[in-house]
Amino acid sequence: MRVLWIGYGQAGGKLANTFVGMGAVLREKSYDGIAINTEEADFAGLNRIRDKVTIGRYKQKGRGVGANIELGAEIAQKSLSQMVDGIDKLNRRLEPEAFWIVAGLSGGTGAGGAHVLARELKTTYGKPVYGLGVLPSATGMPAEKEVLYLSNALKSLESWRRCFDNILLLDNQQYELGEETRESVEKMYGRINKDVARRLTLLLTAGGAKYPPQEVFDASELKATLGKDGQISTIGYRGESLRSRTRFWRKGIEPNARRLEEFIEESINVRRLTFPCDISGSKAAALVPYGRPEHLFAQAIIAGKAHLEQEMKIGEVRYGDYPDRRGTELAVATLISGITDFSRLEQMKKRIEEAI
């Protein structure tokens, strides 16, 4: 699928930059990107995105909006023509099949303004506009800041659902490692961004596999899975590197049919989802195993697909395989759309009540 990534705000810009960079590494010509922000300093480090638009200069002088989502929405509304002008140039060059707006849900710029832009793009271009919203990790935050961030996330998500065709949620708290790792915040966010970019890129580029697949998973299958009613989605993933004869000292697996089936089953474990939830009752799903052609065992894929259908209680899981002769891992990406379990959001509401 050809995608124009729109990084809106600081978190969105960094994540969109990761997507465009991953596309370049994979030599994918189906990605392009633009960064939009009220804070000029946040453009630093976006080395993969050439087009950058600063909005709200008339009011904030390029100094951002803090965590004020109302101000973010106001600036977005007054800057629509400026943003669309920047996007239109890339739209004509890439002719994307979809726009994907990426933003943090707890700040001010992206959380407050992304849905305003989404509504305008749908009206202007008539193409699907998907969102990738990042939920905050509030661990260790002062109570006042925690309440603000969690409240912003819940408020902005409500606005987003009215304007986007589908919203993929990325819960930073789901990705946190134990404190004993002494992982810096910067490294943690870099790890998270690469992980979600890997998952979604596998799904988005499966239809363009250079080696003929057993079953094609193309853009139409992805669009059908995502739907267009503001549904919420999550992506599960399970993968491991292959054992190499030339690098025998490194860890790796020896693929077989049972292991692939296990990977499919494990990909929907709640701990492997970008947004933790009970997937039963969800409206749609898509399954894409990736690996060398000889490791994509048809019977294992069919058995794994049947397991997902049973677990989710839906009629059919869309699927396709992604063969790569030069692949160095066996992996499975599972997209779950139209989820109905929002207990994680209820936990956030409860935490706000406790902290006030």
C-alpha cells in the first residue's frame, strides 16, 4: 500500500520519520512523509522527512502549545490551508492509497489537531485517512502531569474516533521494560518506534512481495480489515531470527510447521499487542506470516488462521503470506480491528480519579 505518513507533533514526527526510514532501508518506494508541528525545535533529528511545516507561528512563534489540546485544535483549524498545501505536493508525487496521521494522544499539537486535519483530508481527497495514536506511559510522573496527560489522551481519542476511518493504538506503557535494564527514555521510545514500524510495514508491504506468495494480501484486504467507521485496532507480532550456519554462535531458530503455527497463536497474546485487550468480540482480523518461502508452511498457516477465528469468534480472518528469499527471520503480524475491550482506557480513567 502506498502511504503518505503525516507526523503531527513531536511524537508523531519521530514515529513517521522511523516509518519513512524503514521504507528506505527496505527500498520501498511506497512511502513518503511530512512533519507538522507548532514547535520548530522538534524537527531536529527528522533526517528521513524532507518536508516540514510549522503551524501556529501567528500565535506561538514556533514555540509549541505545551499540552493544551484546545489550543492545538484551534491552530489546526486556522492552519488547514497551509497544511493541505504541503500535503498536496506529496500527494501528487506519490499518489498514495491512504493517508496515515501519526501523533501522540497526550500532548497538545498532535492530540488536539490531528483529527481536524483528518476531517479535511477525507473531504478534500476522498481517500482513507487512518490514525496511529500513541497512548502515554505515566509511570513515575508527578500526579498533576499524569492527570493532564491521561485526560488529554481520553479526550483526544474521543475526537479522533469521529474523524478517522480507523485508529491504530500504540500503548507506550505496554512496551516498558523493567527498571533493571536501565534503559534511557530516548532508547525506549526508539525501540518502540522501530517495533511498531516493523509490524505495520510488514502488513502494508506484503502485497508487493518480490517472490510470488501462496496467498496475496494486498491493499484492498488491508482496507477491508480496517474498515471506515472510526474503529480501534491493535497489531500483534511474534518473530525470531533464523539460525545461521555461517554465524553459528548467534541465537536463532530452526523453522518447522509446528513452530510457525505456534507463532501465529502467540501473536495474539495480550502482551504482544500494541494495545492490550481481549480480542474476542473484535470485528475483523488479518494475518500475515513472513519468512523464506520454504518456511511458510501452508497447513500451519491454515491451522493458525482457524485458531484465530475460534479465539476471536469471527467468521473469517483475512490472510496472506509474505515470502522473502533473503529473509533472516520467521515472523507473524496479526492485525485486529474493531476491538471491543477498552479496559485499559477504563484503568486510565480510574487512575485520573485516584490522582485528583
